[in-house]
Amino acid sequence: MKNPFYLQDLAGATESAGWLGAWTSAPSAYAVAAETAEDVAAAVDFAREHRLRLVVKGTGHDYLGRSNAPDSLLIWTHRMRRVTMHDAFAPRDCPAQPAVPAVSVEAGTRWLEAYQEVTVKHGRYVQGGGCTSVGAAGGFLQGGGFGSWSKKYGIAAAGLLEAEVVTADGKLVVANACQHPDLFWALRGGGGGTFGVVTRVTLMTHALPEYFGALNGAITATSDEAFRELLERFVGFYRDALSNEHWGEQVSVRGDNSLRLSLVFQGLRARDAEQVWQPLRTWLEHQPDRFGVQLATIELPASKMWSLEFFQKYAAGAIQADPRPGQPAGQFWWAGDAEQVSTYWYAYHSRWIPLELFEGARARQLAATLFEASRRWTVGLHFNKAQAGASADAVERGRRTAMNPAVFRAAALAIIAAGGDGAPGVAGHEPDLAEARRARDRVDAAARIVRDATPGTGSYVNETDYFEPNWQSEFWGENYPRLLQIKRIYDPHNMFICHHCVGSEGLIP
């Protein structure tokens, strides 16, 4: 149950086991194991005719339980996994749009399969997700989607060129900038499981850099006072040196007075990355009584980034290969993602952190906020999940999507979350509810501190609080009224509903 690919091979399983006081993973009454778009259309027609609740699932990699419901008919796209490369793709009936290198993936495709085809086999890059087991065409993409290098290549949804969608009337339509442009806009950030069943998407691909790299480790302060100073120094360092298209991933602000770094870079060699960090390292190393520094920088050929054989030879500890016999060659997940699998969530919050809080006098206030929040729970700053500092091309394409415009002002997405093992109703594996409630209360307390310091900045729809208040504006900002209008056009009778999805007011508690 800690193997994400095993869970995805089961129609009734989900990656998360549930959420305290919110939802519990439960299989649908029946599932349609779709292999073609026609299968999906038949399932939609059947559900509409018999007034059945529909649930759509590709990989089930969803924290909010939107891809499961016990009283439903499940459209399971797991078997739809074809990946097709295009040297020059032009969206259908878009004569003015130039043809570009692209890749088409079916609804059940996982990002690992897309990356191995695009990068390992063809030497290109497609902007997708960080976790190898995340679905490439489902809720990840439709909710916006971020990868390790989103500051360079943009939001995943901004790379969408065309989508094939089964709408609530059972018709298969092609949505792009020229056909059904309103639906096309909504599918790029408006949320999965909302406007129809996406059966196939085509995404632009990019030239592959020669190298990818990572900087990992920790900086530890010996006192609260030193940690406050470290946080203030780091906030300024990020603003001056890291807020650009080269850097991504995350830093954790912890209650033991440490910063844990899991950063990646592109467009730089390892020596270049080390030079970027040298001013901060020098400042730290001149104060050995106040700070401890353990940082390591690595680089690897970008074409090997998703090669199982490469990692087994050079960095076996970074991955976990699927140990089951008879599985597709090259199937693995990152070791750091293992804790998400079969997790029962106690609490989960996210908040866009505007770049302006990293600047001038407000930087000290941000550092103080992070310090106070970390006294309650760890705060993760995900710098790749924001677009302030991103490349001009990434921002320009991203602004044409339905994502909350707050993402373009944000330097990072703060995530504060807790979960544990166990599943309600599974004898011998019940979650420890007392522990869960204690952790939830501490997470909520930390989140309140961050929320109070960032009024109105919003939250990321794919990674957010199940109980998020004012979710319409928090998830989509000024875009929500237009999304609701499009929902009423393409799904007037709410065939596709899910928790806190567009148009779910009064339908899903």
C-alpha cells in the first residue's frame, strides 16, 4: 500500500487514505475501465440517462478526495496510456497558429511515462509534475500544475495546445484556441473533474538543457535569535539571487531552528550554483558558533533525469524502483515522495506568498512570520509553485490560463501539512485520532499566522485545505465568475461535481 503504482492498478484505490473529519477513501459501486474516448462517452451517456453520480479517476493522486465516492459510477482512465511525439503539431482548425514540437498523452498517462518518452528517448522537455506517479492529463494539469522548473517553463496548463474532451452531453469535442476557446481556457487551471472528461491532451515541448542540478542540505542556527537573523538573511538572499528562472523546489522552515533545503536548478552547472550561494555561505561560515552548514550540490545530464538505470547506478538512494514482477521497465518513484503514499491527512494548508513580502522593510516582517509559524509546525516554501521571477515567456503564456492571477505575484507557495499512516475501517491499521487532532491543531495554528500575514493572497486549488473558506475567490480570484459561466454552458445539469469545484455550491458539502 506504500507503492503508488500498485494503488493505481486498482480501480477502487486512491493515493491518499482520507482526511480527518473530511473524507475517507471508498470505492465506487462500479467502474468503467475505459480504453478509448468512445468508452468514456458511453459511460457519460449511461450515467446521464440513469441519473448516476460520476467520478473520474486517472491515478487517484488527489488530496481532497475528488476522484472517489462510494455512491458513484467511476470512469477509470488508467488503461489509456498512449504517448505520441510530434515534430510539428498545429492545433486543429487553427491555421494562424504555428506548428511546434509537442507530445500527446492519453488520460491515464503518468508523468514518468511522458518524461521517459519525451526526455530520455527524444531529448526534449515537457513541463509536468515532480512526482513520477502523478497523472499527466487529469486534475494536475486541469488545476494548473507545477513542476520542478516551472519558473523556467511555466505552469503546466500554460503548455496545453489542445484537449479532447467528452462533455456532459456525451459528445467528444476538440478544445483549443480556435475551437471551443472558452472550454479550452477553463481546462487550463479551472480544476479537474469539472467541465468534462479529458481523454487526451497535447502539450508543447521545449529544448532540453544540457544539465539539471540539485542543492540539498541544511542550515542550522544555535539559538532562536540566530534563527531569526538567518530567516531575514535568507529572505533577502532569495529575492536577490534565487528569484529567477534557474531555481525551483523548496525550503522547509523548522521548529528546531533549521532550514532544510531541497532545491533544484537548470541552466546552470554545479559550479555556477555554488557561486550563487557563496555570499550566503561565507556569511554563515564566519559565524561557526551561531550556524552550522551542510550543503551539497550535484548535477546530472538532463537526458538522464528520468532514467531508472542511471539512478540505480549513480544515486540509488534517490529512487524506489517498483519491486513487483512483470511491471513496465523503468518504473520508479522518488524516495522523497514515499511519505505521501497511503497517507491519512490530518490537516493541509497552502498560501501564495507575494514577492513584495521579500522586499525592503517587509522582508523582516516575513522572516518574523515564518519564525512564529515554525514554532507550531514546519512551513514549506515551494518556490517552483509560483511565477514571480519566472521567465517572460512562462508568465506570458500563464496569464492566458484560468489560474488565480495571484500566482504571478507570488514568489512561493507556503504549504503547512501533517498526515500519518492508517486508514479508517481497516482493522489493525486505524489512524491514531488523538495524535491526528493534536497535529491538526498545531498545523492550523501555524497556518493562521501565515494567513494573517497574507490577507487575500489565495491558495492553490490542487494543494489546499479541504475546509478552505471563500474557496471560489481563494482558488481562482477574479476568474471565478467566468469559470462558472462556462460551467453552466458545458455542464448545465452538473454531471461533473466534486468538492469545492466550480459550480459545486450547495451540491457537495
